[in-house]
Amino acid sequence: RSWALTRPRPQWDVSGSSPFTYRETRHSPAYRELRSGVVKCVLGCEFPVESGENNSCDSADCSPGKMEKRDADFNILLATDSYKVTHYKQYPPNTSKVYSYFECREKKTDPSKTRKVKYQQTVFYGLQYILHKYLKGKVVTSEKIQEAKDVYQEHFQDDVFNEKGWKYILEKYDGHLPIEVKAVPEGSVIPRGNVLFTVESTDPECYWLTNWVETILVQIWYPITVATNSREQKKILAKYLMETSGTLEGLEYKLHDFGYRGVSSQETAGIGASAHLVNFKGTDTVAGIGVIKKYYGTKDPVPGFSVPAAEHSTITAWGKDHEKDAFEHIIKQFPSVPVSIVSDSYDIYNACEKIWGEDLRTLVEKRSADAPLVVRPDSGNPLDTVLKVLEILGKKFPPFENSRGYKLLPPYIRVIQGDGVDINTLQEIVEGMKKHRWSIENISFGSGGALLQKLTRDLLNCSFKCSYVVTNGLGVNVFKDPVADPNKRSKKGRLSLHRKQNGDYVTLEEGKGDLEEYGADLLHTVFHNGKIVKTYTFDETITLISKNYSVPYAMDIADLGKNSTTFAVGLFFVDHSPSTEETPNTVKLLKMQTGFRLNWTPIKEPLGFIKVVQWLTAVFAFASCGGYAGQNVISLSCDRGINATLSAAFRYPFRLNQVLLVEGNITLCNHTLTETHLLGDFSSSAEFFVAVAVLAFLYCTAALLVYLGYMHVYQDSDFGPMCDFVVTAMFAFLWLVCSSAWARGLQMIKFATGKEGIHATLEPCRSSSLRCEVTELASMCTLDISVVFGYLNLIVWACNAWFVYKETRWHSRKLSSHQGVGRGRGPGPSTAPI
């Protein structure tokens, strides 16, 4: 092999007094270290070497025993960003403490216009795993110090490693890290922008250690983000499941983890899968079970479950002409449990219609509600495929109509969509199903890379920042505040987290705020000087996440009946009763479900955004017309130089025939001017226009209130969208009529108050001996603008009618013909992950 030195080639020295590190050319990842007669390869395998021999790492001992020893010898001294090795030299002289905190920053200005989901809360999970695996106990040894010294010497080509500081930790603390970590309990659901955990050095000599461990601790971003993303999807599923079925039965199995093969490592699989299991019980990523049992513990034998399922190889192995035989064989192998069968190896629609719907129909119908067939499509546009599969299966296996009026397949058959599922497509699918009157009870979902891998630290803006230091014995609050990005402004001082009586969380700086008002600090010491002092079981974690809910939507648990169970989903407690009848608790839940819930999402969609535009254009329309006032001045003169001035002040509602132009009798140049009014009464068109604008304004205000606070009721009702559509279409017509009438009326007003109108009104002005001139003419630009806004309203309301129409059942019927369905409540969904 061709070897390259990282410095001018030295003489080989196997005495151990002069270690040198070698590495291969840039095309090879291996390097070897010659020290004490041993060459170490990149994987940590070792072999003896004699002086002067050019040995190869290929002959190294890479037996399992060696590799396991290497894993056990994780070196925290090498588990940091390179530049942190030099930071102990960069702090101010006489620094004795560094205090830092971790948060998921609240992004006040989000440049991402395409992000549909705004993660406003985070699920805190995963710190206990990191502390147990990497930081607890004796993590510093003389061997690790020497290893780090050698690596950094070659890495930096300079002696920058803090060997003295690490030897101090080894000698004084027996290799235990002198830091303290305070954190919120695992499973806490905390709004973004609040402190989640803090780290500080406990020894003045080790002030630099606080931010050394940032690198390993900030990796908590991954389980936090997986758990948060999973919870947001659970909220979506809970919402639509409740709206289309009136129950949340089976919710914990609605999103199954398919992500094992899609992650970057075995450890990633274990951490990510365990984070998903905080919210759901369905998983095919077995590694997550091991992480939970080892680092958290659970009263159940396993925290996650799955069912028998087919993959393409078990279908295609039979050959294309024997797809039916493959299906039949597999379904017979598992008669008493749910079985999921991928059915799109060749033609998903033929499989649903011909094979499942005809050839094997009798076999499918014999299965029980506890052991349904779960049909899995695995290609195509997710929404289109799901709807078409449900439509075909609905024709072959006539559905029920549940108590909410949505279609539900018989209990022995269900569907699982596992291709292309992320939080956005999930929302689209369940929304599409609802619009086509399919209950969410019919379907489960599987998510792979989008659930465990397609995530970044920036999704929740996870950040670890220093906020307090002690220098020369004085504590100083510190922070960053970049002028180019206000989102990156950090907090300052020692921090505490509190929950106010109204349920809101607040992060306080030390000495700021009345602690009696805010209550106890929610940050608890979990790690101190190398020892874990507080742990949480997995059962405690999922219990805590279930208790996090918004106070206004919380049900009084004490009022729940003994025959019902309660669990939390998203932001509210829900009552889940095994009975199909609506119990008093269910009625209470439904009342809660129809309560006001502020949600800005509809404003970001065409339906709500155009309503805001309608609100504004209506305001401009009636303000520009109803608030108008003007005055014209007419000068009269004759040959003898006698002059007179007349004025005509007019305003909305433009009853010009009541506006005096000449008061009393005036004689001018042998012409007598009697009491005269302007011509015309245009109040009808003006008042009609303003009335429509005011009514439109009031309706838009009410509609926006519904969109922002009662959208869940609006979408679950046939009457709401239909009424909205009828009123919107009616207003579009009214804007056409009133704008046209007002445009004509304005034209006549301009004539009546102009020169021609004045001459027509004052007969003497038609005489050659008397000159009549309009010297001051009122500007009518405001009235012109009102006409423009009138026609603009016509366009906006007509466009909005289409978006409102899409919310109605009329549109759903047009897109999908609904076959007759039987009455009566169908069975609940089964546990049907793949």
C-alpha cells in the first residue's frame, strides 16, 4: 500500500517514547498508530508489529470480542467538535463557571412559505438515554487521555489539547464528569422558546467542560424531533378519527413505524423508534424496544407491537400467474390474528376487485373483527390510490354507515397505506377520505424514512447556548443577538421553567418574576458529578405526555364514569367508552369538541385568506362611499360687473333634490333666482351599495370567527359549508347588482353637480347676459374608488364561492358517486399495522 505521513517522515520508534501516527492516502479511511509495538487500525482492531515492517491493517484482529471492547471504550474526550478542544484557552482569564441551556427556539419570522405544519410544542424525550450511555460513571481514564492527546496532536498539528484539565478530572473525581444537568421530566410537552435543560460546571477548574459536552447532548434533537413529529400526526389522526367516527378507538395503532431500513444506523433506529413509541404502540423497528427496556424500563413485556405481514418477495416468489394462490396461502397461515398483505406487486386495483373481491371473497368474509385482512397498496399517488382502493372494496364488501354518517367497511377488512406517508400527505389523505365520506376507522398508516430519517435539527431550531458565566468571582448574564437574524437571539442568565395557573409555560431569568405567582421550577436535577440522580420509566414518560393538554379543553377527570377510560390526544382529553351508544361522558366530550379552538391554519388556505380579502374590500367599499362629502362653488356674473357666488354642499346618501343651491330670492342682472335645489335623488343606489357592503362585512366577520375558532365544527357539518356557499353565491350576485346600480347613480351625480347640471338647474344661466361658472368642483375620486371596490368584491366573492363549494357535500358527491350503504354502526378498527 501507499502510505502518506501527516508530517515529514520520521524514523520508526517502537519504544513508546516517540509515537507517530500514520494514515493512508486520501482515498483510504484507514490510519494506523505505531506505539509500544502495536498498530491500531481505524476500527480499533490491533496486531503486533516488528520495527521497520510495513504491515497491513488487513491482518488485524477484528473478532467480535475486540469490537465489543471497542464499543465499551467510548471516549468522551473524542466525542466533541474539534474546535471545542481549543475553547478552554479562549474564555476570559479567571473564569470559574459556564452555564448553558438547551431550547427549541421559537422562530418568530419563518422564511419557509411551503411548510404546512407549524410545530408549536415539543415533546422532551431522549436525554436519559444519552446520560446513561455516554456520560454516567467513570468516563475518563489515563488511556483515553493519552488516546485523545495523540489524536489531537496529529489532528491540529499543534499541542492544543487540555491534558492538564482532563487529568485533574481523573485524579479529583476518579474520571467522573463534574457537571450538573437539570431538565424537565421526560415526556413533557413544552411550547417552543422555553428552556428544556441546563448544564453547568460544578468545579471552578472545569468551567470549560460545560460546552465540551454540548456536542453529545444536543443529539437529543433527534428523539425530540421524532417524538414531536409523531405527536403532531397523532393529533391529526385524532381529529379526523373523532370527526368521522365519534370515537378514538384504535388510535394508538393508526401510525405504524416502518423506518428501520430507512435510517442511517442501528442506534438511530433504536432511538427514533423508541421516540415514536411515546405516542403510538405500532412498530416494525424492533431496535426501539431494546432501547426502551434497557434505558427506561417498562411494566409491559414490550412497549410496541406488530402483526404478520407480507412483503413483495413472498408474493412475487409465487409468480405473476399465481398471485391469488400467494394471497390465499398467506391468509390461511394466520387465521386468528390480523394479517397485512401487500397487494400491488402487479395491479392493486385488480387485486382488490378480482382477487379479494371475487376469488377470495368468501375466505375474507369468514375472518373476524379481531383478525381482519389488511390490504396494503404500496405505489401511486397516496390519496388517489387510497380513495380508489376504498371505492373498489366498498363495491365488493358493502360498508356500514356509522353514527356520524361516514362509510365503514365490514369488520373483517381494512386498509393500510405505507407508501409516501409523511405529516403532509397524512393530512391530505384523511382530509380526502372525510370529503368522500369515508371514516378514518377504515385505515391505518405506515411511515418509514419520513418518520425517522427525513428530519433535521433545524426543523425545531434546537439550540444550546451559554447564558451565564462567573469571571473574577462575579456572575455575568451573557447572550447572543445577531443583527442579521433576530430568531437566533439567545436567553441570558440562569433560567427556570414554570407553568402558570392558566396552563401557559414561562421561562424566567434568575431574579425575574414572582416565583409564588409562577409556581415551582419544572427543571429537576437529573445528573450530578457523573451520577444519574433521577430517572423516568417509559410508563411515566407516556403518562406525562398524556397529561399535557391545554387547560381550556381539559375534561374534568373526576366527572368521568367508571365504565369509561380516558386518555389524552393532542391538546385535549377524550372520553373513550367501549359502548357504541352515546353516554353522558360522550355528550360532554362532544360539547367540548364543539367549543372554541383558536386555529390560524384556515387563514393560510384559500378559503380563509380570501375571506380576509373580502372583509377588507367590503370595508373600503362602504367607507369610500358612505363617508363622502363634497361642495361645489358656482360664480354668477353679468355685463355690469355684478357678481354673486352660490355653493352646493352635498354628501351621502346623495339626496340632491334636498340640497339648496339658491336660498330665497336673488335678483341679479335683471334675473330673479328663486329658491332652487339640485336635481335628482340617488339615495337608493348609494344606500343599496353601502348596505350590501356592511352586510358583507358583518358576514365576513362572523365567517372568520367560525373559521378561526370552530373550523372543526364547520368541517364536520353538512349545513355549515352549504349555508356558507349559498350566502357567498348570493353576495356575489348582490355585488354585481349594487355595483352596477351605484356606478350608474354616480354617473348621474357627476352630471347633476357639474356645469351642465347647474345650467340645467338654473334657468337664468342659459341666458347670454348671465355667466355661470363652477369655480370649485368637488373631487369624486373617492366615489370612483368605491365603484372599483364594488366590482372587485364581485370578483373576490365569485372566486371564493368555488372554494366554499369544495367544502360542501355537493362537491364530494360530484367527485365520487356514493353507493347505497346500510344503516347502523359498524365495528371499530382493528390493530392492523404491517
